Amino acid sequence: MADAKPVETWPELDETDAAGMCYTSGTTGHPKGVVYSHRGVYLHCFASSTVDVLGICERDVILHIVPMFHATPGACPSPVS
């Protein structure tokens, strides 16, 4: 910690850059990784928050979470292995 320096510039990120990675054995039993993009995660949260999808309204409180399995909806996964 004593040698740590503050971040001076943030990296330029593209919406298709990896935002996270999950590993699973899925239904095959073979381990594999899935990469989720910033765009995919954002669009999934945005789309699932509309009244036409879940029937929610401004009085509802929602916590968006990413399920820990290989088919996270709307995240446009790209197999890694």
C-alpha cells in the first residue's frame, strides 16, 4: 500500500470490451468461461426494467444481479474455452 499511486488517467473503454467473466461447467460438465460486455450487461438491465418485460412501475424497487451460470440473459456471452 505504501508504494501505491493514485490513478491519473482512466483507460478508454469500448462498450464491447469485457466487463466480467464467469466460469461454469454448465450442462456438459466441462469447465468453460463466458465473457460479458459492458453493452450487454447495460442493455439487459435497461430492457428488464421496462414495464413491457416485467410489469414493474416507479413504485417498485429492483436489484439487478448477474446469475452465476453460463446463460446470463442479455449479456451476449462469448465462449472463452
